[in-house]
Amino acid sequence: MRWLFLLLLVLNVFYYVWHQQEAPLRAKDVTPLSLYRGSQQDIRLLSEATDTTKGKSTDGSCLYLGGFARQESAQALQRRLGGLDIKFQILPKDLPESGGYWVRVAPDSRRLLDDLALQNLSKEFNELKHKIMPCEGVAPAE
């Protein structure tokens, strides 16, 4: 039994020396965060990105409502927005990235749709989704 213990002890010492021969792990060089940020030095909230005095977006983003699979639901939303005096533009369904019927709210009417109004519309229309996306590539409202 004594020989077995000595054999295991020698094997453990050999195993320890063998692992010490390998190159030890080095700590990674961490690049400072200030080099990554570049021109974006500050974090801006969405509420800070909009001009609250005029209700217009300063970062070129627009509000889109919809995502309806049926045209009747989209027409009901259009009637409801018309009743609220909100200007909107109907987007064609044949766009591959649209995924249903969508309505673009005019930037000057966006201030009328606050969080409470969007919640009320969501309760009225079950499929209603809203997105804030860039306005580039979308025809202007007339």
C-alpha cells in the first residue's frame, strides 16, 4: 500500500511539473472605451433626440403604425387616425420588408401620439405594432 501511495505521489508531481512547462495564460490587453466610442461621446435618450417644442424628430426617424395582415384592419386604423386629426401616409404592401399593412405618421402629427394614445390604440387594434425607424428611402408625405 505504501508503494501505491508513493507511485501516485510521483505521478502527481510529474503531472504538476508537466503543466507548469506550458506557457502560462496572459491577461488580455484591454483597449480603453474612449477609443471605441469615437464621435459618440454621450448617450442620448429617445426623448432627448426629439425636439419637444415642435414635435419633430431631430434624428431623421419616423413613427410607423401597423403590421396588419388584413387590409380592413389597416383601413380601420386610418379612419381612427383621421378622426384624431393625425396626418399619415399609407405605405404599399408590396414591399418585401414591410410584413403587412403599415401607416407612416407625419412628423408634425407625431407629437399627438404620445405613449398613452399608443396604448389606447393598441387596446383597440390587437395586431397594432409601432416602430420608430429612419425616414430615408420613404417617399415624403403630401
